[in-house]
Amino acid sequence: MPLDAAGLRTAFSARPEGLVALAADVGGLREGMAASTFTPASLDPPLVSVCVARSSRTWPRLRASRGLGVSVLAEEHEQVARRLSARDGDRFAGTAVTTRSSGAVLIDGACAWFECAIEDELDAGDHLIALLAVLEVHHLPDARPLVFHRSSFTQLASPCPAPAPVAGLVGAADGHAGPPRDTGPARH
């Protein structure tokens, strides 16, 4: 596979991603975009990150808002994701939203909502990484996420029960944010 934009895009698409809506009310106008590169970054302080193409025409407008809504899209939000990814048209047509006093716009029925403020922006080649401070968070435990895989929308194969903490992952009970600690040779 060539190490060019097309080859990288194909290889990157092998990893399933959840989709988020980034949205805000900016000067009385709703602005929004879809993103698949959303990552929890820190528990203390609460931070998340999202990658945004430098070519985005929407990000400079979103950046002007005091608050930014990040909504983890649910499986019934495929059309919302398509509209938020479109260059033109009303990106919020037929979409129920909640607008917070900060200007953050949250998609109703999303799996999770994060009301955020932009903390920093980092250079990442043809993208930038926006580091967002989480001001408030809510989630719907039974909502199922919309997934983007191999350049297509899809869904999880079966319902997922509420997850138990997994040692070594961010959010695990031991607070360790890396792979499981090496405890020596395995004993059988």
C-alpha cells in the first residue's frame, strides 16, 4: 500500500470509530460538524480531544463560541452525521437539540454529551488537535453508538451491557492510565 493520502486513509479506516457532533450557537446561528477522531484525554482535569482538518470552514466559526457541545452520536443519528458532514445545506434540519447558556449545542438522544470550552490547539500536520476542557457531562446508558468503519456507517453487532472497569484503561479503578502493570511472570 502506498504511503500517500489515499493509502493512509484506507489503512486508517480499518479502525472503527465512534462519531461525535461538535456544535455551538455562534452569534445566533447554529454551527456544527461531525468528527470521528474524538478521544478522552484526561480525568483530572477532565479533558477530551478532537482532530479537525485545517481546511475546515466550520471550525473557525465554532472556535468563536464560549462553549462547545460534543455529542457522541447514537445509531439513529446516521442522517445527522451525514448532514453535519455536508459542505452545504441546513446541517441541523430535523435535528432536536439543546442549547446551553454557554452556547454549546447538544444533539438530543446522543449516547453522551460533553459541554466543553476550548483549552488549546496543537499542530498536527494537515489537522489540528483541539484540546477541550469538559465543563459538564451527561450520558444515556442504554443508547447505542453510531460507528464509522471502512468509510461507512455501521452499528455494533449486539447490545453491550454496562461495562465493568478494565484494569489499565483510562477510567479504571486503580487510576493507572496505561497498559496493565507488569506483575512478573505468569503463574499457572
